[in-house]
Amino acid sequence: MKLYKFFFPAFLSFAIMAMVTSCVKMGPPGLNGDKGDTGANGTDANETCKQCHNPAVVDQKIVEFEFSKHSFGEAATSESGSAGCAPCHTHEGFQDVVKKNTSTVFVKDPVTLKYSNPYSASVSADIGVLSCFTCHSQLHTTYAYGDFHPFTTTAGVPMTMWGGAKTINLTQDSAKSNLCIKCHQPRPFTSAIDGNVLNYAALVSAPTAVFYDATLPAASIQIKPGYRTHTHYGTVGAIYAGMGGIEFPGTLAYGSSIHTTKASCSDCHQAPMTNKAGGHTFVAKGNFNGCNTTNCHGAAPVSATDAAHWVNPRATILPLLNTLAGKLKVNGIEIMNKNPDSTTNLWYGITPNNYDGYLNIYDPVNNPTGIANNTGTFQNPSPGTTTSSTPWTLAQIALNLTLPKITLTNAQMGAIINFQLCLREYSLGIHNRVYSQALLTNSIAILP
């Protein structure tokens, strides 16, 4: 009885469906309807990609980029994990400070009354090697050639060296140079007294005042000079823009060459390739293609033997660098360091003495041949102890104590900064001979 109750409703439903189906007869097919409008062609992804990914565009740029220092070596790989270095040395860090429009104006703590430098990447964004996407922020947006622009930033660059008090804004060539100068700018000198940017104006207004002396009270010492007391490496942005140096008054006015307003970084550093220079190598050395265009020196091409535009400008700046370095002596000690190692000295061969812009101060790791005393108190063991709790050995501490100590006036400190700016822009004045010449000439004159 239970099985009957289960199967009978199912059988009845099947029978009814069969009867209905048997009563319906299929007629002949109807006429075809009118043809609809042709739809728009779809996007052929492969053809779109080939606008950029072909031997003449992306493939070529990638190969060129492999020869760029943006792609290899210490500058490209070693600073991940350092939030302060990340804005210029990592992809995520650069993107981070641009996106947040991170300020370069130092911030004063209302409790401690100390200043801090806010120009730093977020801790979560201090990673990533530099790549195409670092500067070309819109890549793979529409997957067409137009994605190469806009750049990540072309806004004016408030100088971190000056705590935002000066801004570089090179508007020619769609302000492309600002993208480069965002990183290729000098770093700030900061005062140990309050942490603020060094008062550069005081170096100019009181040139004979004592800037540093180891006998001064610790509370009045702004910077204890060490081997790495320097502007960092990207000084070319300041020199090229004609600002940022310690502008002592003197016989030469602080102007700029025509490069500052007529040329852009990419004009020369991304010119058509010659050997391994040009394009996305960003190397200009030995490549005059960017100089010899219709808008610049095309009518009278520049070369490595051109007296007016290459030989003579460099021959003007080189002896000024040598003279200034020669005058930067204290108690017979040459303050500017010499480094004959072509591997570690980025400026090897720029000057006959192979200056590198560092100071000739002893450091057992970085400058073991330094001939001036390192006065950083952290090297000295505690009174009464026989071992050192610092990375320095007792022998290194003892050696350091035998070395003569240096003193610096405001004029000498300012001249050191100017020397570093003019040496490390690398071109011996080609970027901006007028400004380089004024900084060096007036610095030489201000020194005894």
C-alpha cells in the first residue's frame, strides 16, 4: 500500500505529459528574419599589446634600462627597508611620497622642541626595485601607447636640503625634469642642537664665526664633522636649477646658463643612443646627440673637442675645484678626501686628486686611512673600562686619539658644501657653468 502511494502520482504525471506531447505537431520552419546591424569590432588584445611590446619600443627600452644605474648596483637594490632612503631608492617608496605629497618642511615637536624630517616613505612602502612603473605610473591602464604618460609626477620639487624653503620647478619640456630632480637633489644637513635644517644663511652672514671646535660645549655644536658629513649624491638637481648652494657674496653673480631654461634632463640623458649612452640608460657621457639638435647646437655641433661648449667650460671649473680643495686645510690637514679606487669612488677621474666629496676624517670601516681625528664620543669606552662596547676596537680608538683634531669656521663649512655640490654634479660645469663658477669662485675668495 505504501509503494502504491509513492509510485502512482509519479506515473500519472508522466502519462499526462506524454498525452500533451503527442497532441502537438511541429510545423515547417519559418522564414529567416532581417539581418541585424553589424556590431563594433572587439579589441584584439594581442594587437594592442604590440603597440608597445615590440622591438622598437618596450623591448629596446628594457635592454637600455639594464645599463642604467637605476637598474643595478647599490643605488638600485640596497636601501629597501630604510624608510628614509626609500623615496629615491625603492619603487614603492617613490610612489608613496608622491601619492601623499609628503612634505619636506621639518616639523617641531611641541614638547621636546626638537625638529624632525618628515620626508620619508611609509614603513610598509620601503621596498621594491625601481622599474618602468616607478616613473610611468599609468602603464597597463588602457594598454595603448598613451599609457607612457603622464609621468608619476612633474610637479615642482621643494628641496629637502632646504627643508622646503626653496623649490625647483623647471617647466620646459612639459616639466619632465622635475621627475628626475625629485630624487636627484641634495639631502639636508641637520643641527644636533634642535634637529632642524642647518641655518645655511648664518654660514653666509657670519663667515668667520666658529662652526665647529671639539672644545665647545656639546650643547652648542651643530654638527660633529665625520667622514660622511656630506650632501649625499644627487647634487645635480640643485646645480642644474641654479639654486641650493651656499651663496657667499663675491665677484661673480649667481646666475644660470641657458641650459637651465632651454634644455631638459631627457634632452641629453635620453638622447638617441651612442654605444651604451642615451635612451633609457640615462647616461649622457660621450653622447652629444642631445646637444646637436635643431633647437640647440645643431648648426654648430658639439663634440668632445669643441673648445667653446665642452673643453673650455670644464677647463674653467676643474682648477676652481682644485683651488678650493687646496684652501680647505686646517692645521695642515686637507679636509677633502681623496680616493684613488675607481670602484668605490663614483667621481674617480673627475679631478687629478680623485676627490670624492667625503671628509678626510678617520673611520675604521669606511675611511681607515683618514688623517683627522673623529670626535664622535660614541667611539670612546666608558671611564675605567678596558674594553670597548662599540664596534671600534681598542686599537682603533687609540689610533684615532693620536690624530689631530680639526676646527671649522662657517665659511669653511659653507665652502665644503659648495665643493660637494660642484664636484658631485659630475659634469665639471656643463649642467650649469655659470652657477658652478660663481659658487666656487666666491667660496675661494671667502676663505683666508
